Amino acid sequence: MGTMIFKTPFQEEREARDLAIYNEYNELMSVKGQSKTLVMEHLMKKYGVHSIGTIYVIRRRVEERLKRKGE
């Protein structure tokens, strides 16, 4: 039997936002010739993120979460 993981509403909201950013980034970057910088700027504006570095951190965090889930 697995252990229950309790999360605050803020944690759940952040995870949902992070996953949305991750999925949208991957979808937009799948287009050949896409500008990475403009995709990052679009995501920053859309989700209220103030740094390109934060987008990288979010993507890495989601990749790690998905990798752990797949194990």
C-alpha cells in the first residue's frame, strides 16, 4: 500500500502550471524553425514568469517528476 502524499492547494496549482508550461514548450518547439527565445518570452508573458531561467527550472522540475512517476 502506497503512502499518501498531502499537498497544499498552492503546491497542486504550481504543479499544474508547471506541467502546462512543460507541455506547451514541447508542443511549440516541435515546429521546425521555431525561435526558442520567442517561445520562452511567450511562455513568460502567458504564465506571469519573470525570468527565462525560471522556465528552464520548471522544465527540469517537471522532467524529474515525470521520470520518478515512470519508475
